[in-house]
Amino acid sequence: MRNVQPEASHYIGGAYVEDAAGDAIDVTYAATGEQVATLHAATPAVVDRALAAAEAARRDWAALPGVERGRVLRRAADLLRERNRELSEIETIDTGKPLQETLVADAASAADALEWFGGIAATVRGEHLQLGADWAYTIREPLGVCVGIGAWNYPTQIAAWKAAPALACGNTMVFKPSEETPLCALKLAEILTEAGAPPGVFNVVQGRGDVGAALVTDPRVAKVSLTGSVPTGRKVYAAAAEGMRHVTMELGGKSPMLVFDDADIDAAVGGAILGNFYSSGQICSNGTRVFVQSGIRDAFLDRLSERLKGVVMGDPLDEAVNFGPLVSEAQLTKVLGHIRDGVAEGATLVTGGNRVDRDGWYVEPTVFADVTDDMSIARQEIFGPVASILTFEDEAEAIARANATSFGLAAGVFTADLARGHRVAAAFEAGTCWINTYNLTPVEIGFGGAKQSGIGRENGLGAIEHFSQLKTVYVGMGGVDAPY
Ligand code: NDP
């Protein structure tokens, strides 16, 4: 296996930084359990140094014309694409996701974000308002030092989806990856420096929740963008509120996918596969509650079981492999626990359900049928390759049950009736919806959750609003009319 030990654990002020006094973070390859790198969590001194670097860089970076900031981001996008294979291999070793996926989904998506936000950096602007003789204008200003905190499932993409709009707007960032996947964000930092980002504009510090908490509460920080679970989101949101900081919360989900009996079954099964088994199910927006109209239940299950025979398990670095392990042993234990609960609650295990008898943290693609709304597998986010199939009779019932959750990240509907497709999408209580497809998240469109699944949006023009603030300037053109 290639050597993935980085030069040092952190990246601050345009260079690698080490402080071996920090707790060890062992990086393991999920396919074998083999240790591939050791890093150190940031000590308070490292956290301080990173925030100081971001603080020192922010005024000059904000003062650059947007077109110059954008050029740096677009150069970084080109470098990511040139090095896609190398970066994809690191992503695979960091997460265990198959190279077949990472070659198209990770550095590529990060490059898209940097290119797109690089392109619009020059267009960020305020407006002019005529007020009789007087007038006013608005300036869209950066917020300052932003903190990004990432989950482990898409470490390159998450770092770039936060950095690209933040930097385009003229902010600087300190990013803390998940301790499970600390390698990829360092590569993004290296590439941004190579592309011309001044020292301190994008910094990476490693660590667990305590390092994240130290970042969130530092007075130098103006904004926190978290990708993580709902419980962590609550803590981080509350801590950010103490300092009246801006937040974006990209949190978990238990998203519904509705399959009506007029749907193209192969397309719907394809959607269910993408929305339950891609990345071994470790995707926040997954449609893990698959509501199938009762008349096509058997056909749907037969087709799904048939297509799952196409799963190729093995070493994720082998490009023929399309299904990898879970990220960690802890995640494996958690997912197997949910599967046991599903069996105990009386759901029908159609396929899978077991740990795979090989090294690494593999769980078989698992499909439960006859799932009811009250079962824990239909209520809790599993974050593993486990699909729950529920049946419904009519549209109103399906919508009501789809929305009967505190989550609201995503939702999907498969139907040949386009009026129904739009009607159902309008009724979904979710931030991102799909009609006749699932889990497509190009940078052009906003992504984020409703209800407990989050606040704010990543990607699309909306992200610019979440990484900037408006200043209003009133211009008096005559005398001042005071009462005394
Ligand atoms: P966690 O919520 O456990 O952790 C998210 C990040 O927050 C990690 O970097 C973690 O550090 C850090 N953290 C933990 N506690 C604190 C704290 N008190 N203050 C600041 N930072 C803290 O999520 P996972 O990493 O387990 O990721 C899985 C979750 O992420 C799922 O719920 C999934 O749905 C969600 N997710 C949401 C996405 C979205 O866009 N909506 C996309 C991807 C995932 P560490 O883990 O290193 O201790």
C-alpha cells in the first residue's frame, strides 16, 4: 500500500506543523484494520496558532478583488483534477470507500465546488438603493475567521464544500476533519497553498470533539459550519450561540423515498441502491425509508435482490470492487446492533444482515421488508448498508408517513405522473428533494436540511449568503434636520 503518512499532523499558515504532545490519532485502513498513519490531535497551542494564522490572514485576503480570490480557487480545482487518482487513493485509504467511487465522487466534487465558487467570487456584491435625494448602498462583507468541522464519510468533499464558498467570500478558515479520516483535508490545504492561497487562509488542525469545541468557542471565530450528527449539531449550535456566531449545520437524516406503482421500477431500484448502499450506506441524505406502493412491493423486492447480486466486495483499492467496508470497527458494531434490533422487532430480513467473514469492517448489503413506522430501523439513522422497505396504499398516507420524523434532510419520489411528482416534492418536509432520481448533489444546487437535520445551505448561491453579511451604508446628501 502507498505511504499515506503526512509530513505532519496539522497545516497552519501555509506549512505543515507538528506537536507530538497531542494525543495520538491512528489511521487505519478499514478494509484490513491495518494501521497506515499516526497523527496527533491539536494541543491548545496548535489550536491557538491556527486561529492566529487565520486571523492574521483575513484582512488582506478579504481586501483582494474577488476575481483574484476566484483565480486561486480555480487553480486549486485544476490541481485537484490533475491529481485525482492520487487523491482518490488517499480518500479510499482514509475512509474505506471503493476507489471506483472515489475516482468520480470526491476530489472531483471538491474541484467542482472550488471551480464554481471561484467563478462567482467576482460577482459577490451589494446593491444601490435610491431614497429620494439620499441614497444607500449595501456591501456584502466576509464574516472573518470561519471554523469548519467535518464528518468522516466524505472528508475531501466536506472540506471543499465549506472552504470554497468561505474563501470565495473573503473569509479564512480553520478546518477540523473527523479524527477517523484526518488525511484528505491536509491535501486540500497543500493544494490551496500551491494554487496561491496566502498563508493562513486555509488551515487544518486534527483532533476529536474537544478540539472542535475549543475552536467553536474561541472569540476570534465568526462562523461555524459543521457536518455531523444531530446530537453533535445541538452541542455545537449551542456553543456557537454563546458568542452569537453564524452557523451552518449539515446534520443527519432518515430520509424517505416514495415509489409509486406507475414508477419505472428499474429507475426506482437504482435510486434505492444509490440511496442505501453507495459508500456502504454512509451518506447523510440516504433514502433509508423506502415506501413502496403495495401493488409493486413484490416486484420491487425481487428486482432489488436481483440487482444486489451485482455487489462486488473486496479490497476497495481494486477498481473492480464496488462495495467497501464501514469506516471503523465502532461503526460496524453500531450497524450490526441496528440490524439485530430490526430482526428482534419483527421486520423480514430479505437479504444480508451479517458481518462479512473477512478482514476489515464489512457488513452485507441488508434489506428489511415489512418494516413499520414504529420500528427503530425506520426511525434511527443507521449510517450503514441497511434499507428498510415499507408499503403504502395512497399518496396522502405516504406523504404523512414520510414526514412523520424529526429529521428533514432529503426526500425522493419515483412516479411516471409528473404532476404527482411535483405535488409530492412540494409536500415533503425536507431541504433537498429528488423526483425520479436520488442523491445527486451538484455544486450548482443548494444542499441542506429542514427540521432537526440542519440550518443553512451548502452549495449554490445560498452558500454565499451563509458565508457573508450585509453592511448597509446610508448616504445623506443634504443637511441634517434635528428637532433641537
Ligand atoms: P459526529 O457528529 O460524531 O462528528 C462530527 C464532527 O464533529 C467530528 O469532526 C467530531 O469530532 C466533531 N465533534 C464532536 N463533538 C464535538 C463538539 N462538542 N464540538 C465540536 N466538534 C465536535 O458525526 P460523524 O463524524 O459520526 O458523522 C456521521 C454523521 O454526520 C451522521 O449523522 C451523518 O448523517 C452526518 N452527516 C451529515 C451530512 C450533511 O451534509 N448533512 C453529510 C455527512 C454526514 P470527532 O468525530 O473527530 O470526535
